[in-house]
Amino acid sequence: MPVVLALLALTLLAAANRYLWLRLFRDTTRGPGRTRRAGAVLLAGGWALAIGALVAERAGAPFPLQRILAWPGFLWLALSVYLLLAVLAGEALRPLLRRLLKRRARAGAPARAPAAPARPEPLPVGKRPEGEAAPATPLAPPSAAAPDPSRRLFVSRVVAGTAAAAAAGTVGYGTYGVLRGPRVKRVTVPLAKLPRAAHGYRIAVVSDIHLSPVLGRGFAQKVVDTINGTQPDLIAVVGDLVDGSVKDLGPAAAPLAGLRARHGSYFVTGNHEYFSGAGQWVEEVRRLGLDPLENARTELPWFDLAGVNDIAGESEGQGPDFARALGDRDPARACVLLAHQPVQIHDAVRHGVDLQLSGHTHGGQLWPGSLLAKAANPTVAGLERYGDTQLYVSRGAGAWGPPTRVGAPSDITVVQLAATR
């Protein structure tokens, strides 16, 4: 089955790129030549870089090579998505442009065609003057229904140029939004068991920072400065901190040592930590001053704070253990759970958690990815209630793969707890 799915994916990818080449290069040129060849090289080369970037990251290739491949490769992934969407949208524009050009051509034509000169009566063959050739048979006028090649070429160039500009602009703006750094979002969450003394308690929630060959130390420093600027009581880093090893990305994560909160900073693993050496990263974040909650719980003055490992840890025998993290606790106390994936909410409900803080979805990251995210997650972004348990899902601070977000801006959320009694 995996082989069949892989072949299907390759077939769809080849068909999509063939379609892009036809619309962007073949239909916009008068015939075979350098432009068409360059288009084929551009499309094939872009995908070679993209696949190379993905393989290099997962295979742990030398970090300088990862950095060389990452920027062009991952940006091509995003650009190809929006090129395809823009060219498909352009199909609706083509007939409208053709009609407009036809109307303009008709409006510019003379109102009445000039009268044809009278034909002289043909002379009998024997009476034609000597040396005079027989009159040529007039050519039939071109059919009005025949397509005008120059008009078709003009329409193709307008649509292709508009699609390319729209795709480049979308990816450019989405990339700027990520590199600029996440914005602060504030959410108030009432908890029935929270004592009045804890009313207004602030938890800075950050997920999916995704330090990588693209997002490095400078990006980590922006995240730290933004979090510290909110002056939180507690900081919760809910997984997917990195895409790479401690050896390669340890220097990029170093600014996390500067996180400041009255009751400390806590960390739980995400699925990407298990692609990057989760055990080493747990030790590294501990060295940086964060407190990893590996299926563990700590009792804060006014509520319990618990954390569970990500589901991806099951392949290494380190999956989530809710009984270990939440067993034997006082059910009269409010409980806040850090769990990377929203799908863990169902276990949280069974264990009487009041509030689960998650990430993982990126809010879809690249529209229309939000539609796929909705199919795989109970909540894609924001606050929702499941029985007596509330779930808050952050869109995340960084980005995986393309350093680009479209329709899902990055955020760091300050969750303010509110007492209801």
C-alpha cells in the first residue's frame, strides 16, 4: 500500500508540473526554443532542490549542505503550490479575456465594408484579348470563427504573468510574516476550580518554533524577546522546538536560556523532537533552564501543571502516559495539561483535565492546508470546549518546511486564567 500511494503521489506531481509547463511556457511562446527548455529546467530543478532539502534534513546531512538546500528548496515547495492554484484560477479568466478582445476588435472595425468593384462580364475564350491572362479566382475570406493565434498568445501571456506575480507576491508576503516574528495573541480562559487568588494568572504559550537550517538563532531571539515582553507568570513550550540535532541546532536554541517568568518555563516534546533526537533535546532544554515535563506533573500554588510526551514517542517506547502524569492528584484542584497534539484531548477529558494547551497544527500554515488540518485534528486553532475540558490550540511561532505562512499567521498566546468563584 505505501508503494501504491507513493506512485500515485509521483503521478499527480508529474501531471501538475506538466500542466504548469504547458500553461506558463508552451502556451506563452510561438514555438520550441530556449524559453520552453528553460521552463522545463526550472520546474525540474526546483523540485530537485525541494526533494533534496527534505531528504537532507531527515537524513542528517552535513549542516552546511542542509542550509544550502533549505532556502531555495522549501521556498519552491510553497511557490509551486500557489503557482498551481493561480494558474487553475486563471482558467476562468481566459474565456473572459477572449470575449473582451473580440468585442474590442469588432468595435474597431469599419461600420460598412467597402463595396467590391463590379466584375466585368467574362469574355468568351475566343474573344479575350491576346496576351491577357484569365482573372484569378479570389481567395475566400478567413472564417470569422477561426481562432486568432496572436490573440490566443496574448491571453496566455496575460494569464501566466498574472499567475506568476500572484504566486510570488503571496509567498513573499507569507515569508516576510514568518521572518518578522510571531505576534502576541491574548485569550481569557475561565476555570471553575481556579481559586480567586489566581485570577488573571498569565501563561505564555509557544509552540512549533521549528528551529532549523532556515530559522536559526536570530529567530529564536525574537521569540524569546516577544515572550519576555508579555511578562508572563509561566511559560509553556508545547513541542516542535527543532528540526535537527543538538549538534547542529544547539547554538540556535541558546537564546532560550533568556526566558523569564515568575514560576519558570516548562517544555513537552512534539513529534519533530522524535525525528531529531528527543532524549538529547530534553537534556539540552533542561540545561537551558526549562523544566521538561515527561509524563510528569508539578503542583503550583493554585493549580496543577502536567505534561505528556508526544504520540510519536510511542515508536521509541516513550509515548504519552496520562496515568503517570495525572494519577493520584487532588481532583478538587484545577489542572492545566501541556500536550503537543490536539488529538490528545480525548485522554485529557477522561482524566479530568480542566485546560489542555497544544500546538502541532500551525493553523494549516499554507492555505488551503487548513482544510487538511481540520480533517486530522479536533481543533485547528483557538479555544474550544470538550465536555468539562477546554482545549486551546496555538498556530505556532515558526514554520515547518517553507518558512512561509498564508492565512495562518504565527502567534505566541498569552492565556489568562480567570476564576469563576
